[in-house]
Amino acid sequence: MSDTSTASGPPVVVGVDGSEHSLRALEWALSAAEHLGSPLVVAHVRSDALQLGAARIASLGGSPEIPDAVVTAVRNGVEERGHGVPVRYESLDGSVTDALPTAARGARLLVTGSRGHGGFASLLLGSTSRTLASTAPCPLVVVPHEARAAVLEGGAEAGRVLLGLQTEETPDEVIAFAFEAAHHRGVPLEVVTAFRVPPQPSALMVSPAPALQVPPPLPLADETEGLVRGAAREQEERLVPFAARWPGVDLRPAVVPGDAAGRLVEGSRDAGLLVVGRHHRHRFGSLLIGSVAHAVLHHAHCPVSVVPPALPA
């Protein structure tokens, strides 16, 4: 299919290797690019054997034009499906975890499957996707494999965007990304802020003997309600400027006691996209994914976007 669209601006980049997982990511990336009106870059990092063969041919003075069978097959599939945005195909050299971040510099999104070729079937998340979650220069979207993905029955609610918000830690870039995603998809945005209920002082006391141990008392209802009100107030303060910027987004705030990762994984069963931030900075300066992002990448039932904060000026 010849493409006559005028999509421009930063592209959506998707990494493929011919595996079923990467083809699911390709389909998601193509649909996202069409929703955003962005061009799509399909990137394949050639195998070590192909890279070595090309280097040997070049060393003999020849032109290392070795066909990339993966790119050829993917191109044929995309053209058969049809597309409404420009699509460019790139064969890359180097390691996957180095080549894809380089290709995604300045991109709108980098999309990958949860696993690629060569991974153990029992693994929920491949090492490549795990590494990219910490190193991608733009928002990374990891599309779960079919066995874990929820089957959505359609409708705006089924495809809603789900944002995990830590009111004191989540950068503005993460919140803005979630609002923009909900805006472009035309779906509601559910913002979940979870907090842990502190234990009662008596729960911190050591019992003198096992026979005297008793279950710790639950927090009083009015204490929990006070914590909920405080968290809701902080959440609202963070969301007000973004709601004003995207007034058409159907915002659904939620403040709940409990584990944030567990709440988000459960909510992902009927969501279209789960958005979390990449929070923790290593002592050497690189940004590492936090525990919540790590958990949802392994267990969420919908695509997960890990959004990095803006680079320091």
C-alpha cells in the first residue's frame, strides 16, 4: 500500500526480531503511530552472524549488502495490512540494548515486545525489555505476550489509560504523558494513588513469648479516612494543572490504601495502557526503574509505558 499521509514530527520506533512477541509490539506501535499522526520506524538489530558476515565482506573490499530477511518479512506484512502513516525500515548493528536506544533518540515512543527470540517461555519479561526500561531516552512501551494479555471487549472503559501516581515522586512528564495518551485515544484516564496504612504502635512492640503474640490491631476507621482525605488532596493538587491543559479528558481519580503495584496490576486487566514513571537514580547517575515499575512490567495484563523524567538542563 502506498502511503500518502503527511504525518511528521518525532517518530514511533518499534524494535522487531521476527518473534511473535515483537510482531504484537509492531501491531501496537503501528496503531499508536496512526492515532498520533506520527511516522513509524521499524528497527531490527541484525544477528551477530549477519554483522560478522558484513564485516568480513567489507574487509575484503566488497559492498556488505546482505539482505535482512526479518526486515523483508516485516515489510511485507505491514504493506499487506496497510498503514496510514509513513513507515521506514532500518537494519541496525551492535547490541540490541545499545542500538535501540540510539535509534530512539528524539522519538516519541520506543515500543518492544515483552520477550524476543531465545527467551525462556516461563519468563514474564525478557532481559532486553528490562534493560530498556532503565535506558530508553524516550517513553518505553512494553507490550505483553498473548498468554498474559487481557482480552478487551471494546468500549472506552476497556481501553482506558491507567496512571500510577506517587504524589511526591512522579515527575510532571509522566503525568503529562498519561493525559496526552488518554486525549489521543479518546478514553478515560484513571489515576491511582495508593498508600500504605502505618501500623499501630502496639504492632511494633515485641511480644515476650510466642504464646503471648496476638495479631496487630487494625487502624481505626477515622484514621484511615483521614489518610485517604490527605492523599486525595495531594493528588488533586498535582492533577489540577494537567486537567486544565487537557479539559476534554475524562479524569477518574482514585486514592486507595494498600500496595500500589498490586492495585495497578489488577486494574490493568481491563485497561488499554498503564503508565508509570522511572523514579530512582543510581549513585553513578543512571536512572533505574523503581519497585512499582519493575512489578507492573513483569505482571501487568496490558501494555506498560515507563516514562523517564526530563533530562537536567
